[in-house]
Amino acid sequence: MTRTSRIEPTSAEMIADGLSRAIHEHRLGPGAKLGEDEIGTIYGVSRTVVRAALQTLSHQRLVTIRRNRGAFVASPSPREAREVFEARALLEPRTAQSAAERAEPQDIDQLRAHIMAEHAAIEAGDNGRALHLSGRFHIDLARIADQTIVAGFVEELVARSSLVIALYWRRQSALCERHAHHALIEAVAAGQGARAAELMHSHLVDLHSALDLREHSVPPATLRDILT
Amino acid sequence: MTRTSRIEPTSAEMIADGLSRAIHEHRLGPGAKLGEDEIGTIYGVSRTVVRAALQTLSHQRLVTIRRNRGAFVASPSPREAREVFEARALLEPRTAQSAAERAEPQDIDQLRAHIMAEHAAIEAGDNGRALHLSGRFHIDLARIADQTIVAGFVEELVARSSLVIALYWRRQSALCERHAHHALIEAVAAGQGARAAELMHSHLVDLHSALDLREHSVPPATLRDILT
DNA sequence: GGGCATCACATCGTATACAATCTATACGCT
DNA sequence: AGCGTATAGATTGTATACGATGTGATGCCC
């Protein structure tokens, strides 16, 4: 969610947001074609605006644009997948630590609300939404840490993680997350920076180890795309 | 330098690159207006393409786009400036360490070549180019570390650092850089990861402390912009 | 003379039109 | 039949046109 202006979100931003959410919630999978005319018709705008939105998503690495061929939902290679989690393991323990050191009571409330919504989504069987909220938790943590720039990086990495999970997730257990996030909140609420960092690190390692990074388990939409 | 395709760089990419270099080399200062028509005339393309280029730069945070007002070279606030160097201090020691652990002889040669070119630029009094090369040094180090994603972040941060330096640089001494980069190469060449990380950290702290982050020392190009 | 409304101009935002490129089907050849 | 080529359709890349929104100046009123 790249929020450039606070009020009146540009139409291009709205479209980018819509597509972004669809990708996050796995309604659009890696490799899906994003035709300009098609999207334009759906949102009732011209291709000009759609192109701007697709370019935005392309810069966030959520979408791959291939010259004269169009835009597709990105499908990260195993290598990219590994790097995404390496980068997160580098950044997020620090944001968790800073968050623990600076968190105000209202921040804690916000985080707890997040977790509750996440649990609700899981109960309701809405896995897409649960995943989305789970990501937001990490982003909000970075925001609380009061490090805008790093928070931006984390946001991008979380988005890409969603694609990685869509491609390489091994088991369906989102349960481990519950405990991890809960323990994190406790540490943050208690102002235990070092512990928060440690918990975040092991949480990310857990996530990483739940991936099966052997060759594409699910080959992208069309076989042709791989060979092209 | 966002190199999406290896051959045939898109016209939009060429324009973005051109503007990017101009900004890096301080030929375009923070606050400078980037009119679409003006740029389009210069490069001989329509506004459509220019807009795509400006959007790219905007996503890299090198340019700020204000709705219905146009694009301007970004002028980072003191807070942003601080965060840029904080983020670098978080990322780059690690890339330096990895680089030291993985560097091949050819990588060392490349780094040395960079330094020599940098010195040459300084001797020639071409400060803009020297600054640009100095930035490339950090980016190449991240590349050698074989961490594409983190390297991308570093690239963005280096670019933004260039703006920060344009706004907040206190003394004109680029001499300290010489020693710092030289020492870094030695550590990398010797495979001393821990030492490389340490050197990188203190190098960045040095850079940061050479800034004067009290209010905008140099008000942006047009006075009105501040008041708006 | 200072402040405010109004108007002309410049610039941006979006839609549309045309050209370039790619995809896919159909045809002819070996 | 298999394979390569040609042609038609679809999709993207770029340019142009028009409407919307700011910018700056002029002129009026106080």
C-alpha cells in the first residue's frame, strides 16, 4: 500500500491497491496475465491509468512487465525466494527491537487488534485475508519502530513473501504464526527489545524453513512462459 | 540505474537514467522542477514516455510528484536524511561482510578499478563524477555479496544519499572517503569479513557525522515551493 | 496603496487514435 | 503427416487531443 497522498487517492493508486490486494490474498496467482484493456474495462478507466498502476506494481516487484508482451503477476525464482527471507531476517529483528523500545500503549492495542482480526479470518476459513493481515502485522511493527524507510523495505518484502508463499509453501499450517505473533506482542508490550528481536528472527527462520524451494512446484500458468 | 532488460533499453529507461545521472552528479539539485513538456522536447519523445520515466524516479524516491503540480527533484527532510544513513548502517556492514567472504579475484580487481577511477575524477576536479563513482563502490560491494535484493535497497539508499549530501553536506572533504574505501578493499581482499563490516559501519558513521542536519541549509530552487 | 476577485495562461491528468510487435491460426511445401 | 511460412487478430508502445487543475497577473474595490 503505497500511500502517496493522504486524501483523494489517485485512480491509478486505487487500481494498484486493488490488484495488490488480489495478489496478496492469492486471488491472482503468480504468472497470471494482467491485460491492460481487461483491467481498464473492469475499473472503467483508460489504459493510460492502468499502465501507471501496473508500472507501480512492477516497481514493487509484484508484477513483471515484459516488453510488448504485457504484465504478469511475478513468480519469484527459488533464489529470489531465499533472498527475500534473508533480507527480512536482516531487517525485521531490528525493527522489532526498535518497536519494543518505542511502542506506546495505543500501538500495542493496534497490534492486538490485528491479531484478533487475523484469528477471526482463520476461523472464518478466509486464508487469503489471514495471510494479508499477517503481513500487515509485520509492516505495522516496522511503522511503530518509527523507521519509515526500513518500513517501506519491509512492506515490499512482505508483499513479495506473499508470492513466495503462493509458490513454495509446503504445509498449510498457519498455526505456528499465531504463537509467533502472540509472543512477539508480549515482548513488545513488555519493552523487551532484545527478546523481540530474537523472536522475530526465529519466526522468520521458521517461515523460511516451511518453504520447499526445490524447482517450481507449480509451473506458472503456461509452459511457454518458462521457455521464452 | 535500473537495468530491466539487458539489451535495447527502453526510451523511458534511458530518460530515467539520464535524469538519474544528472541528479547523482548534482547537475540537478533538490527542488528543481522537471517539466514534462520540457524534458520531452529535450529527448524528442512525447510526454507519455517522460511520465513513465518520472514515475520510475518517483518510485525510487529521487523525484517527488505533486498532483497537478508536476515533478521535482526530491529534497529529503532532515529526518529522512537521518533515516537513510540509519538504514545504510543497518544493511551495508552485512553486505561488506558477505562480500569479503565471497569475493573472487576479479571482483577485487573491479573494486580497485573503481577506486582508481574515483581518484582520477577527484584529481580532475570532477566532484559530481567522483560522488557518483563513490556510490557505485557501495553498490558493487552489495552485488559482490551476491544479495540482489539487498543490493537493490542499497542502490536506492545510495541514490537518496546523493540528495542528502547535496542538501546537508558540511565540509567539502571527500578525502576521508579515499582512506575508508581503500581500507575496505584491503579487508575484502583479505577475506576479513568481520573487519570489513566494522570498517563499513564506521565509514557510514563518519559520513553521517559530516552532515549538518539543522533545518534546510539551502532552500530549494523556488521559494514558493517551501510555502505551499 | 493594499487586499481580494477574476481571467488568461501554463501544466498536468486522462482518453483516444494510430503504429509496432507479438500470438495464433491456416495454408503450402517437402 | 510434419514443418515452416504467411496472414489475420489481438495486445502493447507511443503520440496527440482535450478537459481539469494550478499559477500568475491584471484590475477592481476598499
